Amino acid sequence: MKTPLRVGLAVIALVAIWLLSNALYTVSEGQQALLVRQGAPIAVVTEPGLKFKIPLIDTATYYDAKLLTLEPPPEQVILGDQKRIVVQAYARYRISNPLQFNQSVRTLALAAPQLGQIVSSSLRRVLGQVMLPSLLSAQRARIVAEIQDEVTQKARGLGVEVAEVRLHRADLPLETSQAIYDRMKSERQREAKELRAQGFEWAQEIQAKAERERTVMLSEAQRQSKITRGDADALANSILTKAFEEDPDFYRLYRSLQTYRQALAGTGATLVLSPDASFLHAFKAGPDAAPKR
């Protein structure tokens, strides 16, 4: 009898331990639990610690209380000016109402696609009304805030509170970027050609102006030199005339020297003259030998 009694007591102890273990559950920091009794939610537990429930009747479903991150894949969006861009957004959210979350999507794995669809539809609706320059300017913050407000309102029905929605990247598609780059390159080449042509035209104008000024300056210089030379010749003739009047012999000597200079200096010519030629008298004998006229 003692052996069956011991066995019975052991079985009762094991059952008691099993019931006690199923009656206890733990809520950790950063967690919240939804207590369900026979399929009907009865309580939301947010305080961390050791909790009690009815074994075999109550079950606890755990959800994160901390911020979670949603990163949908990149997608192409058509802007208000019909430009296509590749947008990748991310959202940070927390489960604010575990009961509503359980009733609408039940698990995070099922919630992620629905939240991603909400973010995508809000992106397309808001960005479909803006122009590309606005998205690249200071208005971007206002546009992102509008997207976040719309996502927040739609996500409340899932028991989710959206804390932040941001654009991780917003780029032009590769083919569009290449087309824009080619167009920009062609435009810059066209501007460079126009600038070169304009520079060549300016160079021609400056050169023509300089050539015209040079011609005018040379003409003026030549005119002035002729005037100066004429005045000098007149003055020289006047001086010679006075010299002839005062000393005819000196004038004749001067004229003979000028004749020698013109006939003999730098010409390389050979003259064959008789030694007693009157042309050489002044050259041989000096001023006193100049022929009298």
C-alpha cells in the first residue's frame, strides 16, 4: 500500500507543479502582454514582473512595447510634374493598443505588409501632388510631415502609434539620371560653343579697334613728322640762306661736302676721275681750295 500511495503523491505533486508553472507568466521590460481567456481578451498587462493566470484557460500573448522599425523596399513614384523618382522610406512605430492590434493583424509578421502598404499609399498620394524642385528644397520637411500625419491616422486602426516617418532616399531612376546628365552635358557644350563664338567675336572687334587706332596713330605720326620735317627743312634753308649771305665760301664748302656725302658715302660705287677734276678740289685741298663761283 505504501508504494501506490507514494506514486499517487508523486503524481499529485507533479500535477501541482505543472499547474503552478502554467499559472505563472512573466512580463519583461519592453514587453506588454494580452491575456486571453478561452479566445476572449480580458486584460492588457503593461507592468513588468511575475503575473498569475488560470491554467489551461488563460493564455498570454506578448508584444514589444519599444519602438519598432519598418523599412519597405524602394519603389518608383510619379511626382506632380510627371517626374519619376525612386523613394525608400522608413517608419518607427510602437504597438499602442495590443487588443486592437491582436484583433486587426494578430502578429508583427502580418502587420508589416499592411503598414508598408499604408506608407506606400501615403507616399504616392502626397508626392503625386508636389514638384521635383519642391522635394529638393526646404519644403521637403513639410512634405515629409504631411506623409507622417497621414500614415499616423491610418495606422491607428491597427492599434499602432507611428512615431516617425522619414525618406531614407529619394533618387532619380538610373535611366532618367543618365538622360538628365546627357541633356546637361549637351547644354553645357552648347553654352561653351556660344561663349567661344562670343569670345571670338569680341576678339575680332578688339583687334579691329586696335588696328584702326594703330592706323590712325601712324597716320597722325607720319603727318606730324612731315610737318616737322618740312619746318626743319625750311629752317635749314633759312639758315643756309643766311650763311650764304654772310660767307659764300663756307656755303660752297658745305654744298661740296653734301655732294661728296651723297655721291660717295654708302653707295659702293666706283668713280673714275682725273686728279685735277674740279669735283675733287675741296676734297683734296680743304676749304681754301673750294672753287670760286
